Amino acid sequence: MKALLPFALALALAAQSKAPAPIQAAFAKQFPGATIKKVSKEKRDGKVVYEVESTDAGQSRDIIYSATGDLIEMEEGLAIASLPAPVAAAAKSMYPKATIVTAEKLTAGNLVTYELILKGAPKKELILTPEGKPVK
């Protein structure tokens, strides 16, 4: 009798099968230990892109790929304690009474920014450069 796949593994395999071959190949090469949770086809600036939601050793990661498998943008969930010191210091300086609820590292080409979700601040979202400078 054929063994049944665990439900989570079956879902991951189904999600991966929705991605075109160039996306699957690029993802497997760049993130060999990661699991695809969901793939969605979208349009950006009139071009088809694919968003791949994944996890890797408990870390969430969303990647935007072109239809040919080129990585366009990546969002990685971060532990607040692993934020670069200038980013954490800038957030504390700008909103001393606020608490950072979640943090993500955003990479688009050579541009890296950090997106912080704040609690107890007049502004709920703060985007900073690695040097701690606000991005408008």
C-alpha cells in the first residue's frame, strides 16, 4: 500500500507545483533548505511576476521573481534582537515609548531596508536604511 504524505508536505509540494519551472529552479538553487508555502502570479508595472511565500528553518521569506526566474525583491522576517544596531537605535530614538512588534529585511537589487511594525507610536510602520536613516 502506498504511504500517504504528511498533510503539510503535500501542501508544500502542491504550492511548488504551481510555480513555473524557472521559478522552481531559481528557488531550489538559492534556498535549498526552504519550503514553499504559497505561489501567486501577479502583475507589476505591466509585467508578470511570481510571489513565493516560503519558510526556511522557521524564518519566513517572501520572494518576488520575474517570469524567467530572476529574483526581483525579497522580504525576510527577522528576530528583533538581530536587527542591525543602527536600525534598533534609530527606532528607539525616534519613538522611545514604542515597541517593535515585527521586523523584516527588504532587499531589492542592491537596496536593503528594514521595515518595522511599531506598537505605541503615532506611526505604525517605520522603514529604515541599514544605517538607521528613515526612508520616505
